[in-house]
Amino acid sequence: MKLQAVICCLVTCLLFLLTGCRGNGGDSVAPQTSSISGVAAAGAPIFGSVTLRDSKGIERGPVVIDTDGSFSLDVQGLTPPFLLKATGSSGGQTYSLFSVATGTGTANINPFTSVILQLATTIEPETFYTNPALPSSPITSASLEAATRAVHSLLAPIFTKYGIADFSPLCGRYLANPDNKLDAVLDLIFFKVENGDLIIYNKMDGSILASGSLADTASITLDLTKFPDPEILIHIKQITQMLGSLRAVLNQGNQLTTASIEPFFIPDPHYGTSNSHTRAEDVASVLAIFGPGGTNPNGALRSIRNVRLINEQTGKYHSLGISKVYLLNFDFVHESGVVVHSNDVTLAKESSTEQWKYIGDPVGSIIGNNSGFIISFETGVISETFLIPEMPLDVSFVNVTTSTSSTSAP
């Protein structure tokens, strides 16, 4: 078994050595034929690109990150160690995340790897990446190992809370989807280093869960009672599975009917309204978009994924036959290569069926932001749409209430 595989298997004792993430390359000799690949994500995949800089300051890239967060860079002729930078958006937020590789093989890029890199070098990653004097950089096997151990020690209680048995953010098998608990946790919490302090935020309400000096991670106190309920990880996975079923239904095209759409909507009278539309109007608009003669120009959906929970709304829905409600959004990934971000929508877990379904505002009240998704073909009306390079711009989901050329659905 190669050294990389051996070390990556030692996750059960939470001692993950970054120096084992190198493949055939060494610390001081340039690889002959090699590449670095991995996943760039901050919970949801990052829509953007990855660049790499070697120890001599030579930069390669950018390469476009695929819709599942994967990327690959050819590093033939370059000299390790390598710094990696991913820039783009994820969950409606703009990110610049960093990572490091002491050789070829796997090197993921995520908030954990950014923290490890800064802890190992004591330099802000952006500054370190742009510094051309990389041969004198403080990247060493010892500093990387120490940084990884410190991060393991700090975050171990979090992963115990969320039932994560291993922690291999850099070179372990990593999928940016709810089946990977490590990734799902990044859908709930956010790491930020500011003025030398590591701050952990709750993504769902913006509250600070923990903070302290990055140089002294042992002094950071984690109050686990403040962290989101682990049940949310199960809900994210269930919602993703529901959206997978919805994708299959919407791809029926000319065979799509009202009857096939309605099971995805909470029945009246509990549905309420979404963007001032009734349940019947919302179902009809979905049919108008994806059904016979529909107005969707992007072709079949590859997937509906990258669920991002914004906040919980359960307390605002009383006696409506539901047990949980979230305000959230997600991405429509088309076979054509177009990726479209949905507007904020509201999904409820129906008590009688335990199925997740669309629900409007509570009857007689407005929760705000529940605008449904609206497909617009008006020139210049664009909202948070990411297109793979060289794909035509032909659709956008926008936050409007009326349009002569638009149809809407929750």
C-alpha cells in the first residue's frame, strides 16, 4: 500500500498527517508526469476556479471547478510544495479558500484546509499565496503536522457531536454532498480567521459559536449546546433526496402532468400562498415551465442539489400538519451545463407522510423572502446565475413578483 493510502487510513485516531498527502512527488524534486486533484467546497461546491503556485512562484491555472466541486491541475515540471487557491461562490457567499500539497495526488480545498495552512505558516493565506518568495516559506512537514493535530484537537468535539468518525479534509475521500457528514457540517457552520482570531459561526442565524486566538487553539472553548442540532444533517439529506425525485418528475417533459407535480406540495388549506400565488397557481406554473411546450430553454436537469438551509421557520407554522419547516435554496444543474441558483423557498416535513414538500407562507401571515422561484427571459434581468464558460446566457431565476414574460413556482 502506498504511503498516501496508509496515512489517509489513520483517520480513526484523528491523527491525519498532511505530509502523507503527497503522491509520487517529493518535497524537493519536480514531478515528471503528475497532477493534483480534489474537491473545492464550502459545504456546497464552489462555483469558480482553482489556481496553483509552486515553490518557485510559478503559477498554473485557473481551471474551472466542475459542478460537483471537483478539479484537476497538471503540475508536470513544477516543484513542490504547492499552494492552491479556489475562488468563487458557494451558498450565495463569495469565497477565497486555500490548501497545500507537499507532492502530487489529492489536495482538497475547503475552510478546514485554509485554517490548517494559516496555522502552519502563521501567515494569512492570501498574503502567503501572492508572496513570490516561496522557497523561504515556512511550509515544512513538521509545521503541517502540528497544525493538523491542533485543528483535530479543537474540532474533535464538533465531529463527535455530528457523528463523524474520521477527519481527513485535505487528502481523504471527500464528496460535496449530504452523504458526506464532513461536508454537511460545513453547510451548518462557517470558519473565519479575522485579526488572528478563529471564529466559528452558525450559518443558519449568523451567531458566533466559538472564537479565540488561532495561535492558541487550545484556549478556544466550544459550547456544543450552541451548535445546530445533528438532526439537521438528516434533514439536509432527506431534502436532497426529495429534490432528486423532483428532478426525475420534471424531466418527464411532454409527459409531465399536474397530477405528477402535486405530491411535492403541501395540500390546501395548509399550503397558504407563495409570492402571492395559490397552490394551484404554483403547480400550474411548474407545468408551464417544464411540461408540454414548456418555457425552460436549458434542457433536462442533471440534478437539483447543493441544499443550503437559511433558517428554521417551524415556529411560524402552527396546527398545519407539519413537523419542521426550513427556508432554503439550492441549485438547478442542467445537462446543457447551465447552473441556476434558486430563490429562497420553504419546505415543510408533512407529519402524516414524513415527506418534505413545498409550503407557502402561513395562512394569514407573511414570513418574508419566500418568493418561490421565477424563470425570466427578460434581457438584463439576472440574479446570482453562474454559467460554465462558453455556455449561452438564456435563463435566470430572479426575485420579482410580476413580469409579462415570466412564470413562477415555489
